[in-house]
Amino acid sequence: MSMVIITINGKEFSAKTGEMVVDVARKNGIYIPTLCNMEGVIPQGSCRICTCLIDGRTMAACTTPVSHRMNVETNNAELEKIRTTIVELLFAEGNHYCPTCERSGNCDLQALAYRFNVLVSQFKQIFPTRNVDAKNPKILIDHNRCIQCKRCIRRMGGSGKPAWFSFKDRGHKVKVNIDHELTADFTDEMAQKAMDTCPVGAILKKEKGFDVPIGRRKYDTEPIGTEIEKEGAKL
Amino acid sequence: MSKPVVATTSLAGCFGCHMSLLDIDERILDLIELVEFNKSPIDDIKTFTKECDIGIIEGGCCNSENVHVLKEFRKHCKTLVVIGECGRTGGLPAMRNNNASITECLEEAYLNCVSVQANDEKIIPNDDELPMILDRVYPCNEVVKIDYFLPGCAPRADLIWNALVALVTGDEMNLPYEVVKYD
């Protein structure tokens, strides 16, 4: 595999051809905010939170493969504004009642809002009518909180394995559908994996929740991406 | 120079944000030195007796009374600060917005709920004296212009304290990561 040299925020790094910009940045301790992207899952670039300035153009860093002498700028005032606007839109689009959510404090969408210091959404909330699917014995799906990132669809099942999750309907009515027959014998491990795959509180493992006290949850004291940035400081 | 005047109210909230305001502990003595309270449940002044500098609002609008009070606050206060999730996003009362009609809400509250015991005549209160319930719960910024928002359920006492002191002294608002939370 051939190597290329790319510049991220003025510093040069070597990367393998075919690697995505977001992964190269992560390995080198530079945090690019992501939401629909997950390490080890085929990227799709739908949420655009990872939008960076790549060779002068705004591109999704999770679906842009590196090329020789590529120049990437991961953060500036305009990019921060784009990202903040996306987070505000996602909050306005769904029914995100943080105080009632089991995922609060461990939620990626909420953590991004904290990182960007969103005090209020500039958009009027839609309050869409959505339901909760709790038929599965191990997990429940709360469509109110789903951001349609497709992480569950891409990570759970697929590529030869039966698809446990899939999209149903189209446009603004699109929602994640769970195959109740295939998931009837879901184990605790599979339920946990499904819950961990969801960046928000849309997929929850049953009989679990609020088990970590406020103050000790993932994003209570440090913003999302701090781990990556700490690694970067060591390099 | 006279002290800045502060008014507070709880609309469609649970008074948790006011509890959090009291949670500033002994700093409440400093607060009394810094500001004067006007209309507020804290001092039990029911109506505005003078123009205020800062209005602190807890809760969104779920009935006509809430809308009336909020508009009064906008009229009498130079700066309006919404504290808490209910005022900022509608919060928990707004959970009725997406899956229940007013009829369903009232029937659940007065007829069908398991804790309803002595309503044999199946009465849903409907007196002229009672405020009308709105079609849905409105965050405060959908009713009047709001100047500042402090998130949290309830907002951390330090967040309210920092914001209030900054507003009164004119210093820059210090919002540490640990205190800006949505829950």
C-alpha cells in the first residue's frame, strides 16, 4: 500500500492511500467532530458534522479519501458555524427531551451541542409525532430520538448476515425498522452492541438505564473529542 | 446608584429552577447585597411595582395565564433570561406536543388516571376563572423575545450565579463546561 503526505492544520502527516481524512486525523490526535461516522463501519457522510476545508472546499472528512499533498483545515469560525447549525437542526427536527433520556450524559448529539456551547437552537422545534417500538424483549427503539444516521443499519447485520435494522418509508417519514423475527432471540451482548452503536438514545437496552450517576457520565466533565486531543498532545 | 431590580416567575415549570437558584447557598447573602427583588415567588410580590432590570423565567407556556405573565415580564423587564429546559425547549410539559391532544390530556388528568378517585360526575374543570390550556406547550422564545438562555434541568446553581453576577456587574459571562448541561 503506497503512502501519501497530507497537511492537516499546517502540519504534515503520512497516510496510507484509501484512508479517510477523519481516520488519519484521529490517529494523529486531531479531533474532527463526527456523528454518523463510527470507527470500523463503512462511512456514508450523511450528517456532515465532520465537514472540513479540504483543498479549499468544504467536504465531509469521513468520506473523503486522502490524496498526495492534500491540504486539510479541520476548524475555523465558518466550519464551527456549519457544525453548530447541523446540531441545532437535529435538535429541532426530533423530540429530544434530554432530562428524560436514559442516554443523557453519554449522548454524542448532546455532547456535540455541549462542545459547541449551544445554549438554544435557532430553529423552531417541529415536535413530530413518532412512536416507541418496544416489542423486542431486549431492546426498545424510540423513534423520537432517532437522527437517521444509519449506524445501526450499517453495523448490525448486513454484508452476508441478515439485516436486523433497515430504513422504512422515505423522505421526512423515513425511520429505522427492526426485524422482530430475526431479533427475537437477541442476546444481552447483541442488545448492548446495538445500544452502543446508536449515538443518541434511540436504541436502548431494556432493564438498564440511569445506572451511572450525574457527574460521572462520559461527557459530564470533558467535552467529546478530549481523548483524541489528549493523545495528540502526547505525540 | 440603586441596585438592579430582579423579577422571577415560574410558568409551566416545576419550581426546580427556583430551587436551584436557592442552591447558591450562602451566596444568597451576596445576592441580596447585589440586587433587589421585585415580583417573584421568593419574596411573594404578586404584581410588578416598578420597572425591572432582569426578568428570570422558568418554564414554557402551557396555558393563557403563562402567556399573559410572560408578556408582562417582557413589558416590565429590560433583559429576559430563560432558565431551564422547559422555558428553553418546552421541556417535559412539551411531551404532550407530539403525541397527545388536549382532550386526551384532560381526560387522562381528570377521568382516566389511576389516581383519580372522587370524580363520579366525570367533571373536567371548565370555569371562566381558570386559564385556558393551549393547543400545545410553547417554549418562551416562540412567544416573546428572550435575551439569554441558561440550559439545565435544573440549571446548575453555579451557572445561574455566574450568569446573574455577569449581568449585574457587566462582566463577561463565564460558562464552564461542567455547568452547561441539558439535564
